[in-house]
Amino acid sequence: MKSKFTINPIVVLLFLVFFSCQKSFSQSPQCPQVESILVAACSPTTNTEGYNEMVRFRVGSNAINVSAINVTWATVANAWQGLIQNSTTQAKVATLNAAIDLAGGCGNLIEPTNGVLPANASVILVTSYLMNTTSNSFGALNENTYIIFQNNPDETDGHFGNYNATPALRTLIMSFGGGCNDTVTYQRASLSNAMGDTVLFTTAGVPTYVNYGCSAPTQPFSVDAGPATLAPCAGTTINLAGTAQGQQSVSWTAASGTFSNSTNLSSTYTVPANAAGQVITLTLTATNTCGATITDTITLTVGNSVTPTFNLPTTLCNGATAPALPPTSTNGITGTWSPTAISNTANGTYVFTPATGQCATAFTLSVIVGTTTTPTFNLPTAICSGTTAPALPTTSTNGITGTWSPAVINNTTNGSYTFTPTAGQCSVPFTLNVVISNSITPIFTIANTICSGSTAPSLPTTSNNGLTGTWSPAVISNTANGAYVFTPTAGQCGVPFTLNVTVTTTVAPTFAISNNFCNGSVVPVLPTTSNNGITGTWSPTAINNTTNGNYIFTPTTGQCASTFTLNVTVSPIATPTFNISNTLCSGTTAPLLPATSANGITGTWSPAIISNTTDGSYVFTPNAGQCSSSFTLNVTVTNSISPTFTITDTFCNGTTAPVLPATSNNGIIGTWSPSVISNTTSGAYLFTPNAGQCGENFTLNVTVTPTETPDFATTLTICNGQTVPALATTSPNGITGSWSPSSIDNTANGTYVFTPNAGQCAISLTLQVMLSTFEIDFDQKCVEGEFIVTALPLNDSFDPNTANYLWKNSQGITVGTNEETLNITDLMNVTTITFPATYTVTVSNTAGCSTTENVIIYGAFCTIPKGISPNNDNSNDSFDLTGLGVDDIKIYNRYGTEVFHQRNYTNQWKGQTDKGDELPTATYFYVIKKNTGESVTGWVYINR
């Protein structure tokens, strides 16, 4: 059973969007705007409607006071009676809020504080404080809404005109003070004539007529899934179109089946295919912004789907009579066809749609209309007499079945054979005419004997008497005997033919003929019969004794013999060559005379040994059989030469050494070892002349003199402005030279280079001159209760470990020596010091340089005073923390209020506030943060 209910809303997202889209206020952006009127309010009795009507309006951008509100009701006889807020209205609001909470709302109704309605507030105006709290529900309200009550104790008639069939306009005028008012008008004939009639107004004042039932003029929270019951078939899909108001989200659910979009009011639902006979509940749940939910359901009673069946053909012959399409299937399903009749000329699809309420599925009939076809066969129309005739097939190559008459082909007599198609195939008969022919033997003219390796004849594909066909094998072998079968192509009535081929072995001719000769020598005659008896001819017919050549012997035909080639090489007469020098230096070792020339000719020499003292001729005679001539070597013996050079053999260490020349002054070319003169070490260098010059070796002895360094000092520290020494032009170790710059500048650091005069084997030297300067920084602080001043080097300008110190007071009296520190506390113990006090320190170094700086001491107190008396008598006038390293100080009065704050504090506080006002006599409290990170707290007393 369908359960359906409506509860008044919390203000859901839709409601928020509605409000945000209203007009700008008719008078100005600051003025309020009427948004809706509950015209026909529900009441516990018919005569108390005037207590329960409501108006909803929105405050503008400025707050308003309810005392400024004045209303002219649509029923002008009802006077405006002002507003009331008391314990009665407070109790009404509490009751309404309890109902809102119970409904799941997260907003509350609020009465204005001090009569003020805040800017942009949503406000409900009730026509009487005597309203019935149960008659018109506020539901699950989800935003805080202000509520005000007319001070109406007795006007029970309605303040608005309810439905009347006679058209009439009704107008509500609201004034809000400050020149702001709003007027809205509606047509009473447009109402629904039911309790709960409500009018909504756009920002332009255009009315919309709705009825949410007995609800306050806020948007209701409701959901409607659709029809209470449906009866779909199993496996079908139904369309869902739910409605809802005041929801933030919706959701469709069911125990089985699927939704196309379960979070949308519009969705489809597919019934499970196996759900026939089942009852399925579809639930639509709406959720508002407070998380409250309401539901509505649809009950499905699922029937079983049936597929219609028909006795209809799926094929037709073109032009044949088509069957009528029946309106009732063979299993009793009624319905309609589309198209309504079968075409007998074209293929088509015909859809049967069952009439509604039968739980039957649609049925589709596909009809193929065939054209008239002639059967085709792969059968010969001619066969040879006596050969096997082909069987007549009962199915054509294009798929037509049927029978033949006669049923078998006769292989001896011409005949006609008729194929009759089986009925229902849209096909015509076919006749095969067969002709019987006599057999023919093929004739060929082909040699049946060949020599091994010779070119075999080709096998022709057409016989002498015109039969075509193929051979197996297709090519005659020229190496082995074989049988070759010719098979005629079908349809010629030719019989096979066999060719038997004999292959005879080929013999190679042999000859005893030399194939190497010397140029011009006598050559043999070429014989016409080989050693193994094969006759034939040569080409060329005679050997040429001057040129290499190939001579081919071709056997006479009919001998199955192969050709023979004689390759003749004619060698030229060669002259022996030798790699032997034909000049010798007198007394050097003479080369041996080789028994084989460089080009491979062997022989003997006469004389057999070369003399190394006397010119001579030596003859080489080749051994016999080498096609070679004799050779004579003429040798000349030359006297030896000593090379001469002009090279410096003494120079300074590190200077540029001379290059060793590859040619001597007297023209002898050779190489040096070592090849380069060292400029750091003495040594001997050997020149070896290249072969063939009769030059002697030469040795150069080189002496390298060590380089000296001038023994001047390389660094010098001077005081700024003091007299500096002159730069000497001769070093203590006797090296003379010059300086650049030539004199020392006594006001700046500098670099000075000494360059030795030429010819001294000495190197240059650099002198670094540094100017001694002083920069002093002072550190003042308390150390273990004593005030210490320390002179520190600024930028490491002096070494505090080697420096001397001299401290003096402002009278020039020495108060400290040889210490970088000055203990002011010690001085205060032996003498009176008036602050600020000035001291000087003179710092000097081991070079005799010095500088003097002043330091001012403003105070030397290492304990925090417990009190001050700021009366300008120069005694305890300030809270003096000089020397304590105070990074930050805050001073508070006894109430904990900060009265003074100072960073980098010394003695600035003299009992005044940050504004300079004088603080009274009292105890004050301080918080000190030192530059060491330490925090100190305590008190100090001001005594005026």
C-alpha cells in the first residue's frame, strides 16, 4: 500500500536558491521585500483564521526596528494593531521550535532583540499572538528565521481575501520607516479554493499561486514517487518521474533491478528478467540540508513476458503470393504488424507489437524475397569415347537441388540430360548436351639419345599432330637415362605418350704438351688426336711464342667427348734487380752480394765479394731456366767527412735552449740524441749523419749554469706615514738590477718587483709591503658583577695577543696598562667617577705602530636598582641598567597593565608611561630580556 505524506521543510538548497534570486527591493537596495503570504491559513475552528495568517518578508541591507512597521491589510476593514513581544509570544516560539527540532530541523524561530531585525534577515509576521502552534507547521526549518506577532487579541476574520470565483485583486501594503515600503497584489480567483493557499512574489512583485497544505509560508519538504502501483512485465524498463520539494538530494532504491540514474528524480527502472510473479517496492527518498529524510513508494506487481509465435515463411520467390500477417499469434498474443503486409518483390522486416497488458515481447519476422535462378554446373559438354563419364550432381554449384533425367551420362553415345529443381527454390530447369569423341595418339620428333652434359632437347607442349598437354618430368635430364610421359589436356581425346631417353657418358681428351715457355723460344705443334684417341681441331691452330694464350681443342661430333683448353704462359726475359748501394765510404763494411735478386732470380757473382777500399765492377750470372739476363754492379768508394756546427754550449738554467739543427754547417744531414737540449741540466748530445753521406758522428757537450734568486726580504710591514727605507739596486748576494716601482709608498699597501740585469743567471723577486692600520671597537658589559670595558680589534686590524694597551681618563691620567680590558668597577672603588665618563686607549703593535680612540661610559651598574626618585637631582633619576645588555624591557603597574616598553634599553625610564605621562609613587613590575637570551623579572619602586 502506498504511503505518502508531506511535512513542512527545513529550508533546503532549493529554498536558498529561491531566496537568493529575488528582486532588488522596489524602493532601494536597503528596503525590505515581501516574499510570500499564507492567505488561507488552517485554524482549529472556522472562525479563528484571523489569528493564524502569515506574511514572510526579507529585511534589506540595513537593520530595521519593528516599531517602524505599519501594515495595510488586504482586507482593509482589519486595522493594523501594532506588534507585541511578551511571555506569551516567547512560549509560542518555544513550542514552535520544539516542533521544528522534532521534525529534524536545524534552524530556529527567533524574536528580535530590543526590537531590531538584522539586515538581510528572513522574517515571519503572524496576524496574532493568539496563533495556534499546531495548525500551520514550520516543519524541518533549516535556517534561523525571525518571527513577530501582531497585537491582535480579537480580530478573528481573515486579513486577506480567500478564493472567490469572481475575479478581484487584493493588495497588501507594508511600511518599514525611513521612506521604505513594499506593495504586493494578487488575484483571489487564481487561488485553489483550499486551506493552505499561498502566494509567492518575485522581486518584480509577480505572484505565483501554490498550496503546500497547512504549512507556514516557507517552502515545504515533500516527496512523491509517482503512481502507487504498476504492473510491468519481467525484463521490461519503466520510466520514473518523481517530484520533491525542499530536498538537497534524492535517491531511488529497490531490492532488485537497476536504475539508470538513482540520484535523479527522473530515471528508468529495469525489472529483473527472473522477477515474474514477484512484488517489488521502489522507494524514493528525499534528504534536506539538515539530514532529515522522507520517502514515498511505488509497488510493482511483475508479470511473465511471453514471445509471440507464428507459422510464417521467411523466404518467398519473387512475384509469388505472400501470406497475410495474422493479428493473433499461434500462442494467443494479439497485436499489430508494421508494415501490415509482406512484400513479394523485396526483402523486408515485419515487427509484431503485442497489444498492451499482455506481458508479451515484440516479434520480428525477416522475409527474404529471392529472384528466379538458373542452376549452374561444372560438367563437360564433350567426353572421349569409353572414358569414365562424370556423375550428375543433385545440387548445382549455386546451391539448387533437384534430379536428372537420364540420371547417368552414356560414355559411348551423344545425349541430352535435363536437371529439374526441387520445388520451392525459385529456380528453372537446366539441360546438359554431351558429345562423345574418338581417342588420338600424339606424335613427336625428339632425339632419344644424348651425350652426358650436353644440351638436352626441350619437350614441346604441342605434338606434331596438334595435341596440347604436359610432360612429366617436364625437362629432359642430360646426366641420367629417363622416361618422359606426355599427358594430353582434357577434352582432346588424346592418349598418353612415353619418350625413353638414353644418356651416354662424356670423355675428356688428354694431351702431353708443355704450357710454359720463354719469350721467343721454340714451341711444340698442337696434335689433332688426343692421347686417349679423340680426334678434333684446335683454335688457334698454333702456339704463339711471344704472348700468353688459351688454345681450345673441340672433338669431332659423335664422340661424346668434351672440349679441352690449353692455357699457355709465355714468360718475358727478366733483368735481375738488387737493393745494393753502389757507393761506399772508405773503410766501412761492404754489403754482401746476394745469390737471389730482389725479383727472385738465382745465380752467381764474379767477383763474389765487394772491396771497401777500391772501386770495382761485379757481374751476376742467372742460373739456367729462369728466362733472365745477366747484371753488372759498379761500386764507387768515397772518403769520410766530419760535420761542423755553430751552437752555444753554455747558458743559464731555465733560459731558452738553442735548437739542434738537422744539417751541419758543411751540409751533412742527420739526427741528434737527445733531440732537444735541456735548459736545466748539463749534458752530451750526439749527432749521427744519415747513411750514404760518409759523414762522421759529432758530440756537443752543454753546460747549464744554475739560476740565483736575489736574497732581498719578500715582505715588509710599515706604519702609516712613517719614513721607509730606499730600495737597494744590489742584493746581499751580489745580484744587480732595478725595482718597479722604484720607491716605497708609505701610505698604502703595495707590490714591488726587482728585475736582475741581463747576464747574471738570476730571477726576479717580488716584495709585498703591508701598511699597519688599527680599528678599535669597544665592548661594555657586566662580568660577574663588575663593569668591564674591552678594546677589540675591528675587522682583525691588529693581533690582541701581541698588542700593547695604555688606558687614560679624561684628565690624561693613566688608569690601565698592558691589558685590553679596563675594570670600571675597580676604578669606582678608588675614585669618584661622574657619568658619562670618557676614557682613551692607545693600542700599539710590535712594529711600533699605534692608534688612540675614546670610549664614553654612561653608567657602570651591574645590579638592578630596587627604586628610583625621578626629581631631577641627578641622583637615581632613572632606572639605570647601562651595561646589563638589556635587549627588551616591559614595565607593568600592580594591575598587570603595561605602562612602558623599550627595546635596546639602557636608562630611558624615569617613571613615565609610553605616552610620556608621569606615573605616581608605587611599586611597578618589570620583565627584562637580555641580549644573552636570559629573562629577568622583578620589581622597582618609584618614590617622588
